[in-house]
Amino acid sequence: MAGIVNESAIAAGSQRHAMMHATQTVDYAIVLKGEIWAVMDVGETKMKAGDVLIQCATMHAWSNRSTEPCRILFVLVDGRQAG
């Protein structure tokens, strides 16, 4: 099923962030308001309103390090190959 969190892919003790996860989808994340950090297996990126992140089955988490709420639009598309 598309969009299932794949927690089993996380090796014990290897998490960079407590909410690290992966999905079996192509994810489009569009920041509408505020700012947020996209935390990946390697590195992290501060995203602001208007920024877009596209990812596919990568380990990631989100971290709002500001005092303001962040509004993000997510579009998840089934990432499994047909057949």
C-alpha cells in the first residue's frame, strides 16, 4: 500500500531524528507558510514559504525550529512500479 511508514528500514540507534521515516511514494512537499527543516539521512535543509522538496522513498523527518507554525502542502503519489 502506498504511503506506509517503513520504520523497519531504520537500523537500531541510527536515527538522526526521532521521527525519521520513509514512504513508498513520490512525495511533493510545498511550504506555504513559515519555515521548516527537512532532515535527511545525510544533511538537512531549511525550507521557507515557496520552497518545494521532491523525494522518493528516502529516510527523512521534519523539524520546526522556529516559534511560529509552518504550513506545508503534501502530495504523495504511489511510488511502486506497476507489474
